[in-house]
Amino acid sequence: MKLIYIDPPYNTGSDSFGYNDSFNHSSWLTFMKNRLEVARDLLTDDGVFFASCDDNEQAYLKVLMDEIFGNENFVTNFVVIRAEGGGLAKQVVKGHDYLLTYAKNIEKFEPLRKPKDIRGKIVKKDGKEYWIEEDWLRIEFGKYGTCYYEDIEKIKGKKKKDEIDKGIEAGQYILLNKGINKTIVGRYRALDEDGSKFYSILKHLNAGGKNELKDLMGKDIFPFPKPTALLKEIIFGATFFQKDKDAIVLDFHAGSGTTAHAVLELNKQDNGNRKFILIEQMDYVESVTVPRLEKVLEKQGGGNFIYCELMPYNAVFMDRIQSAQSTVELLDLWRDISKDSVLKWYVNPQKPEEAEAHFIAIGDVDKQKQLLAELLDKNQLYVHLSEIEDADFGVAEADKVLNRAFYGE
Ligand SMILES: C[S@@+](CC[C@H](N)C(=O)[O-])C[C@H]1O[C@@H](n2cnc3c(N)ncnc32)[C@H](O)[C@@H]1O
């Protein structure tokens, strides 16, 4: 992947988002560490990683990312202005998030770019657009004061003069007359390959993200989507040059799918062929993320994507545990579970009856749920790729074909 962006749960302690956002602090860091380590390996050598966060975890995430990416690969910690004014606050009204940014390898990473503020004449040459930069050849490096063509040899030496003459012949420079004995050396700069560096403060209001999604879908379907403009700015910035217009962008905390939305819009704008891979744990993929991307494609008049679900194994039991309402229901479930080989190795499934009395004695449905969830073998929540040919799992032929295609086999 050329670019990975994530917007993980900020660990605000609130449970109003529909997904878990109140981890114990060290669990949150472990959850992040495991995923960041894999993500780093997935980046290309010139790739870049962005993680949104706020004050809840920023300082800890920065240290963790320094460890995983190496602090020499730290690019910056963007401040992203997300709100203006107002609101109830215990101490200070907070109007910003952070965007921690790391390169896989800072030596191979090209700075993020944005379209340049062009201050010159635009011309067409061999079907391509250029602007002519006039104030680049200075008398003294780093200071204003243009060196005229007539003075190059005197000020910069014969070697430089020859180099400029060669450049003029090759069509790299153009001579511009600015009065008697005043000729400027103009430099052609390709319009679409010439960008400015980023400033460390970005501004994209969350309210914008919310409204745009509401407008697109006709109703409010997701609590805190990121503004598409933020994603467009960083994705465009990291895929600015023509050679990167077919980059793969990954977001493994997809939510409502803002990252994919941004990729689609950018491709439309600059004729790019960037691809996206999104991952999401919640079922709202079907009611929010997929319909959103379908709407975007519909508006753009074409394009496609595929989506699929991991094949559940133990996850079936996990869902049943989570939705159970009573001890009786959980006991039934326990009987089912103990018949299958889905428990952790230290649980003895031969004597489920003996365990029942202890289980009932717990006397609290939530605690009973927690215990059952704990006993399930989490390494088998989904069917492993290595088991794809195992007849017991009954993987459909079409699914096998899809998996082989995905893994490039
Ligand atoms: C803050 S939201 C992301 C919002 C998204 N950037 C948008 O604009 O809509 C975080 C998302 O991460 C998802 N998530 C949390 N843990 C995950 C995991 N282990 N795997 C995949 N998705 C996860 C949550 O379900 C939630 O949708």
C-alpha cells in the first residue's frame, strides 16, 4: 500500500457510537500495536501512514508509533481543526484533532504536496500545460534579486552560462525580454507535477463531513464521519505525481467509508486509477458504507467495487452470546458450544454438566456472558485461509476462486 489511513476508536470512554470506544488504556494500546505492526509491513517503501486521534490517546499513540515505525520516520503530527467555537466544555473548548503521520522509510518518502499557487504565465507545450517561473535564478542563493541572462557569466561563471544555454536549446528554459539588456531566464514547470509542501495545520470541519453524508444519503446514517475533504487532501498529497495515480489506499477502520469516497472523487478529478481496500468490523457496512459508495458511483456515472465478509466460525457463537438475554439461554448455548471444538485448550468440554451448577451460581447474566466469551477460542472466530480446502467448512467454489484472486494465487 502506498497509503494507509486509519481513524480508530479514540477511546473517549463513550459507548454511544455503536462500536467499542471505552477500552481500558493498555488494552487500547495492545489493540493498536498488533494492527500497526501488520500495517507497517503492508506499506511500500515510499509509503505513508496516517492515524487520526485526539488528546485521549495522542501522546501514547505517538510513542507507540515511534517504536513501530522508528522515530526517524516521523513526518509530523498534523493539527486538524475540526470545529469552530461553541459547545460545553469542562476546561477548554476543543476544536482540533491530530493526524499522526509516519513514512515507512523517510529516505524514500516524497513530501506531501498540494497544488501550487501559480504566479506565472501558463503555456501549452507538446499538449502539456506548463507555467513559467521567472524568479528562480537569483544573484545570490536564497535571496531576492534576479540574475539577468546578460549577467550570468559575470556572476555565476561560464559553466553555469553553458548549462543555461543548453537548457534553452533543450526547451527547459525560455528567454523573456524585460527591457534593454534585461533578459530573464524563465523556467518551464509542469502544471500537474509542481506542488507546494503541506503546512502543519489543516482545517476540515467535522460538521462538513456530517452534512455531506446526510445530503448524499438523504438522512443521518452515521454519527461522526470524517470530512471527505480531509481525506482528499492527504490522499492527493501523497499521490500527487503521475506515477502514483494508481496507488492502493487502505483504511482498516472504515466506518462510513469516507476514505473510499475520497479516492473515487479524486480519481474522477484527475483521471487517476487509485484503488481502495477498506475493512470494517460492524454490520453497518451493509446499511451505510456500501450504499454510500454505490451512491457516489451512481453520481459519477460508473465504476465498481466488490465487498465480502469473513467466513464466521466461532463468531457465530460470539454473536449468540452477545445477544442472549437470560441464564437459561446461555446454558443452552453452553451445551452447544461444549459439543464443538471451539473452546480454549484449557477448558474440559467432557464435563459440561458439572460446570453448570457453578455457572448458574454466578447469578448475573452479564458476568455469565463474559465468562462464556472468555472460554471461546478467539483464534478461530473466522475460518482460516489455510482451512479453505477442509470439507468440514464447506467453502463454496466461488469463494475459493475469489480468495485465490485476492491473494494473487
Ligand atoms: C471513528 S470510526 C471511523 C469513521 C470513518 N473514518 C468515517 O469517516 O466514517 C472507527 C471505526 O473503526 C471500526 N473498528 C473498530 N475496531 C475495528 C477492528 N478491529 N477492525 C475493523 N474495524 C474496526 C469501528 O467499528 C468504527 O466503524
